[in-house]
Amino acid sequence: MKKVRQTTSPEAAAKSLEELETRFNHWRQNKAYRRESIPLDLLQAARALTDHLGHTCVKSRLGISGDQLKHGALSFTPL
């Protein structure tokens, strides 16, 4: 069975990035300690947006590095 890729309009992707930026800012202002890992849900949302907007756009807007985007929270295992 062929996998169908869902398309997202550039306007919708940009709106999603704005919303994600707001979520990142809220997390940064409320995290428990300085070196706290980025939550998995935020990383997954950022990775999903790179398909539509590109890595550079997402990384610069969210203030994260390529390593954080690529490797962050990969060792996460739910209880």
C-alpha cells in the first residue's frame, strides 16, 4: 500500500510554527531548572514542521540547535 503524504499549506505551517514558538517560550519561562531537556512533544512538533518549512527556519525561529532537533530526547522511554 502506498503511503500518502499529507500536504500542509505554507500559511498553515507558518501558523503552526508561531504556535509552537509560543509553547517553547512558555516552557522556557516555566522549566524547573536551567538545563532541563526539551519536552518530547515540543521536539516532535518541531521535527514535523521541518518537513514543511525546512530545518533552518524551524531551528532559528525556535532557538534550538540542529543536534537538539535531531537527537534530543531520543532516549526517552515512557514508564
